[in-house]
Amino acid sequence: MQRSLDINLQTWRLGQRARSRNGVRLFAVSVIACACLSAALATWLPLQLSIVTVFLFAGPHNWFEFRYFLMRLPVRFGRSRNFFIAAFAGIGLLTTGYLALPLLYNFTSWSGGAWFMVLASWNTLLLLWLGLLVWLRGRNKRRSDWSWAIPTALALSSLNWLAPEFFSLAIVYLHPLVALWFLDRHLRRTRPEWLRAYHQCLVLVAVLLAGIVLKLTQTPALPDDNGLFWRITQHSGAQLLPGVSSHLLVSVHLFLEMLHYGVWIVALPLIVPATLRAKQKRKRIWEVKAVGIASHPRGFPKLVGAALLLGAFVVVALWFGFSIDYSTTRDIYFTVAIAHVLAEAPFLLKML
């Protein structure tokens, strides 16, 4: 009987290893296919695909991101109390300040120098807030000294004052890459056997990005003879980088955004933590009980349910707004979306 048990155990282990290898292969093939398809489409039809991807995925990806953050939010803050207070206060204040910028622009007659100072000041507050969060996070980690965060934030703030508009443009291009970092940290915790394949896929992403740059460096500028096309090219930095083809800028930004949407809408929702697989395999992605602070005995199921329902309503409202007046809705979305850009920082830091 003991021999039979040993054989069954060995068979089970071999089956587990085979399923793990198949899972890694499927994951790698999916990432490679999505990256190659995104690069091809972004190079071929950048303006058209920019319009379509924002229309289809801007709202849903924010809902999935919001849901993911709720899953990562602890029921009780404990030692992280100061960290979360600083995080939420910074998100609120910086978002309010950012939303006020278009109003100030429309209802004031400030000179270019004044706007230079306003933009540089907002960037400085952002950097100091990030430095504070890194420092607070370091205090909660044993045997870690993250005191370098404050002088680093001050040094970057001084550089920001040399060209604040380029600092803002850097956020546009770096923000999509944060999703890839989230996926890395998530895999590190739940699927460590997938990490090597994922890092190899990231090398391919870098190669595809370099290929886009080489292919489009000498291409003529994209047409911007209507308001919508002009907004897309300006958002990608065409005005700040007149010597660079707008075709290249829009394609690179679109490629990164498509990867960003793929991580939040497809990859992270489908990768269920191994320790929770048995508990969550019967739960659907829209179920409130799938969120930790809703299923916890001391959680807030009604509040979480109302928040997710409100988020779904906003997604539908965005689709309706895009179909009625795409340009105006796009401007409003990219202004308000700064809140989710800021929210990514504290939740990523909590995973480090």
C-alpha cells in the first residue's frame, strides 16, 4: 500500500509540474501575441486606433484598476496608518489642484512665465508627495533605510524647474509602464514560476519599442487638421518635440497604452492568487464578495458594492459621452484620470 501511495504522489507531482509548464507557455504566448499585435496596429493606424482604444477601454480599465486597489486595501491600516493618510490626502489635494488648472487657464490672463511657475509648482508637490510616501513605506519595512527618498525628491524637483512641461510629458509616457510593474509584483507573489518568462517577454517589448522608433523616425508628421487629431498629437508631445515625427510619438504612446489596458483588463483579473484560488473559483469578477474588505467580517460590503456600481455607471456614462461628443469627453477624461495615475503610487509602494 505504501508503494502505491508513493506512486500516486509521484504521479500527482508530475501532473502539477506539467500543468505549471503549460501555464507558463500559455502566459508567455499570450503576452507575445498581444505585444506584437499592439506594435503592428500602433504603427499602422495610430490616430484611428488611439480613438478606438480610448473609447473602448479607458473607462473599463479604470474600473478594473479601482477594483484591484480595493482588493489590495486592508480593512485596518495598523502600522500603515500614516502612510495611507498621506497617500489619500495627497491624491485628493493634487487631483483638486490639477483639475483647477484648466479653469485657471480659461478664466485668467496669466503670462507664459506665470503658467511655467504654476506647472512647476504642481510637479514639485507631486515629487515631494512621492518622496514622503517612499520614506513612510521604508519606515514600515524592517531592516530597510529609504531615507534617500527625500533628497532624491528634492533633487528631481530642482530639475523639474528647468523644464516642467517635459516633466509632465514624461508622466504621459512612464505611466503606462507602471502597469507592467504591477504585473511583475503580482506574479512575484502569486506565480513566481512565471517571472522568468515574463521578464523575457519584457525584453521583447523593449525590442518592439525600439523597432517602432527605428521604423518611424523619418516618417512625415500625422495630419492634425481637425481638433481631435490635433489633441492626440499634442497629448503625445508633438508641440514640445517639433523635431520628432508626430507619427512616431503617437505610435509609441499608443503602443504603451495598449499594453497598459491589456494588463489591467486581461492579465491581472485573470491571474487569481494561488492561495485564494479555492475560495474564489466560484466567484465572478463582478461579485462584491471577491473583494477582501467586503468579505471580511469587519469589512464594508455595502460601501464596496455601491462604489463598484457607481464605477460601472461612470463607464457607461463615458461611452455615452464619447458617442455624443468624443473630443470634449476625451479632454474631460484625461483631466480627471490624473486621480488614478496618482493612486497607483501608494498601492505599488505597498507591494514593494
